[in-house]
Amino acid sequence: MKELFALLGIFIIPLYGQEIIQQRPIISAGQLKILERVDFWELPSIKTEVAIAKDRRIAQIERKKGMCYLYLISKGAKRLIAQAQRIYHPVFSPDGSKMAYGFRTERKAKGQIGIVDLQTGKKRIIRQGGKNVGWVSLSSSGDSVAYGVESKEAEFKRRKYHIEICPTWEDNPWVVLKGNVPIWSPKSDKIAYTRIEYEGIRGVPYIWVYDLKTKRSLKLKNSKGGGGMDLRWSPIGVKIADSIEGIIIFDLESGDTVRIGKFEDHSPTWSPDGSKLAFVRPYLTEKGELLNEDIFVVNEDGSDLRNLTTTPDVVENRPIWLSPNEILVRAESRKGIQIEILKLNPWKRR
């Protein structure tokens, strides 16, 4: 399973998409099948990090001779956004107007955040002196930013995290929360985040939600062990999906939770209408070694579970629902690693 704060120290391959609310007929998960697989583009390296905007522009990190280069790729054109000794976790604002990313100028340097307006070229660097700054999230229009700040408590030798929220182009935060890994809701009226609570000397993460209107934080029931990279808001912002001993859905209005799938399932992503989830199911040996991974889909209430990719020779993960009939996945086989779009079509049961 995931390591919550590995994002600050380990290269991963995250794919971040923005789901769009569309008025489409609701199709059950069990009525979906793959009609076609289309190669989107090939990854040059297993350690490459990418982000994908809703208009399918790509933010791609390339590593050459000890340096990282962040590019914006659109219709084959490549634009250099930033370069540093290390760059990680690029993310678009949901409207696609801005991009943010974490970086370090040297291997032992503290983490910083870069923000760029993709239309005007305006840039801002966020730094906190001797503290690490990481995991940035932009509001729907990109006008506000939330990010995690890390320091250490000398007395307990523990890492200490807090979240700062402020206008994108200003230095003074107007909200400070105890926690890390902030993620804006689609309407930018709430922020989900992770707060560590200590049980003796062991830190345990929980999911919290901060309401910017009421200025109150709520700890989600049954969220022990959650938060971090797998957390996803539903398109209308009333539910949250995460992987905690399987897929779990939190309903913020009713307070109910729904558990889906098996213990190892992870990486949930919402369909554009919010009626379904796609997620990854790994297949493990008795020793816990990974054999394969498939993409599953399921209705939001846990019904109609379906395996989309019964491919024993291909490991498929990191799904992103691009449209009602398209899911983007990372596929690894003997041929290498590539990004594929699974073209879906509703079908009738026999």
C-alpha cells in the first residue's frame, strides 16, 4: 500500500486529471467494456512524472545528466517551464490556466514550490527558509494555493506539518491548518487534508476536511490510515474516495461510508458524472510480490463491479477518467511502458 509522505522523497509516476461534470445518461459500471485501445504517448523513463490537464495538455518531467526539466506539451509542441536539480509533483489548476510543482535546487536543499501562469508567463517561488515546502494544490481558477510545510520538533524528533492557504500571487497566508497534503474541492469551498495523530510513538494519518465558509475542520469517520495521493473528490464535491484497506467512499452530506473491493485495491478515480469509480486491483503472490494489476470499474454504491482489463501479460494502473467513454491508464509489458486510452462503450447484458 501507499506510503503517505513518500511523495516528498521518492520518485513516483502520478497522473493527475481533471474530471468535468457533464449531463450524460448514467450507465452502470457493469455495462462498460473496452472497444479499442489507443496509444496516447510513450514514457521515456519509468521515473518520469507527468500531469494531464482537462484539455489533455501534458506536464512532463525529463531527467538528463543530474538535472530535471519540466515541459508543457501541447499538440506536439514542447515548452520549457522550469529546470532544477530535482522537480516533482507537477499539477495543473482545474481550469488549466496555471501550473505548480515542487523542486529542489540541490540534493540536500529544502523543498520549494514554483507556480507559473501559463498564459502570461508570470512566476512565483514559495520558500520557507529552513523548512521543506511540498505538495501543492491549486483552486479551480488557480487564484488560490494550498501547500504543506514540514519542520521538525526537536523535543520529540518528529516531523511536524502544517498547511498554508493564500492567494496565488501573495505571500501572506490567510489560513493555517495542522496537517499536510491539501487537496481543493471542485468548487474550491473546501480542502481535504491529512493530519497525523500519534498513538504513543506511532503516527497515524486521518482525513480531515476544512470548510472555507464556516472556517471549521471535520475529521472524517472511518478515515484512519487515509489521505495522501489516492484521495479524490467527486466531481460535484459531496463525496471523497480514497484507498484505506480497499476503496472507501465518504459521503460528506450523510456522514456515511461505503467500502468497495478488496484490501489491496487502490488509485480510485471518479467518472465525469460521479456515478462510477475506476480503480486498480493488484494480484499478489503469497509473499506479497506483485504479479499483475488490472483496472476495475464499479458504481458509487459498490454495485456492479466489473474487471475492464483482463490482461495477464500487461500491468495496468494509474487510471484517469478523461471522458464518459475514455479512461487513461499506464500500461507496462515486455514491450515497455506506455500510456493508453481505453475507449469504452455501453453494452447490453445478454
